[in-house]
Amino acid sequence: MTMIRTSTVHRVHAWQRILVVTALVASVVSLGWTYQTGGDTLHFRIGWVAVALTVVPLFVARRQQFTYACLAVGVPLLVLACGPVPDGILPALLVLLATTADPRWSPWRAWLSVLVGAALVVVPVVASAGAVHDSLTSPPVGFVVHTDAGSAVADLVGPGDGSVGGVQTRYGDEGPTSFVEFTPGLSADGQDQLRRQLAQKPGVSKICSWYRNNHLRSAC
């Protein structure tokens, strides 16, 4: 009986695991948002390092080793959050809070850790709700125009075209991809007319709507 009690006491408490699982979910959601808004960037790829680190404590069964694992993971996550993965600050803090979330050793510290962790999750969710809504529902701000290797939209759009607010061109293996921005307040008819004008330009192979803060909606 004593051995069973001792074994139970030294196991990781459920509150600690919940905080780490929450950190893992936050890492994955943040990574998904990074891809949706920016695509397959260096920031997105480095973000997988944060996800992989966050999983590590979940494989530990004993409390003391779990604490060491959370410290070993939380500190690098904080370092990454100060550099290439700024979104990793929330998972890092949740993992570190998990080290003190065992009510069997210190009930008040455990409750405080859980309450702080809950606040850290709720505040950014509420604060980002508007940005998420705008990203998913906002109207297009221009066109994504694919051209062949010998053409660029910047060379095809005249400087006096009043429907074009600006052109950004990126060069890849499949030819230039240009982001043609509408002038502010351009009507739907004006947008359709601009699309037809661009489609008639030599070298243009594909035209899609461009949403400034949503890579997936702009992908084509």
C-alpha cells in the first residue's frame, strides 16, 4: 500500500500535463496561423522546432524528471521567442508554469500557475479574434498575377493606370509572381476591368485574388 502511494505521489499531476498539452495546442495553432497568413516561410519552418520541443515533457511519467524536462524545454522556447519564433512566448510560459502546477506539493502555487496559464491563453485569444475575423472575411486588396519568365507585371502596367495602387514582384523558378494592389476604394466593376486588362497582357498565365493577410486565400 505504501509503495502504491509513493508511486502515485511521484507521478506527474494531471494539471501539469494539461498545461503542457495546452502549450502544444497553442504551438500548433500558432504555426497554422503563420502558414495561413505567410505561407511556407523560414519562420514557419523554425516553428516546427518549438512544436517538437513542447512534446518532450509529455513522454515523462515521474514528477521530478517532468520538472527538469519542462525547464530544459521552456528555456530554449523563450530563447526562440526572442528571435525567430516570437509566437513561442505563450507555449514557453505555459511549459514553465507546469513545473509548479502540482497541488500535492504546494496547493496555492499550483492554483496560481493554473490561473495564470488560463489567463495567458484567454487574453491572446480574445485579443486576436478581430484579426482572425478580418483575415477570413476581408475583401481582396488586389490580384496575384503569374507571368512567364520573360514578363513582369511591373513592366506591363502603365504608370498612369488609376486602378493600380502598387505592384510588388517576386521572382521564382516558374517565373515572376506579382502582387497588383488596387487603388483605395476601387469599385467591383473597376476590379473586374483591371482583371480583364491584366489577362490580356502578353505572358500572363494566371490571375487570382490577393488577400494581404491570408496566404491560403491568395494561393493559386
